[in-house]
Amino acid sequence: MSPDEGPVEIVVCLGSSCFARGNSENLALINSHVQSHGLKAMVRMTGKLCQDECMQGPNLSIDGEVYHGVTPARLLGLLEQLGGPDRGQHGTS
Ligand code: FES
């Protein structure tokens, strides 16, 4: 993403099924990743209610692209692709 494209929009399903299946953990992971990578200005996170796709959960979307069965490891991979102010300096801690 380039700075002029606006913030990345991450929408997390907060329905009870997705939340119990892993979005509770995913939410915490997004928050900590955004903070530790200084991405606050380039990520906008919102929640949504159940979209009747519970069986495929936990579900979330990034810039309109919907992801199903999002494990923390997969989410981390997606978040790493966002880059950020410290791009290229990952893994130094
Ligand atoms: S709880 Fe997420 S789709 Fe139903």
C-alpha cells in the first residue's frame, strides 16, 4: 500500500461464533501488531456483526477482501504484508 491510498480497513466479525473461534485472539493480535509496528495512522479497524458465514469463521476482511478460517499465524502473515514505517526492519527484536 502507498500512503495516498488511505488507511487499510480491517473489519473483524464480532459475532459470537467468530469471536469464540478465534477473533477474540485475532483482535488482540491486530491491536498489538498495529501498536508495535507504528501502524496506527494507516490502519482503521472496525467490527461487524454476524454475516451468517459462521461455519467458515473466524472471518475478517482487509480492504474488502474477505478471509475465512483466519488463524493467528495466517493473520500475522496478512498483517506483515501491510508494511509500515519500519518496513524492512522486521525481526530485529
Ligand atoms: S459469527 Fe462471524 S459470521 Fe457468524
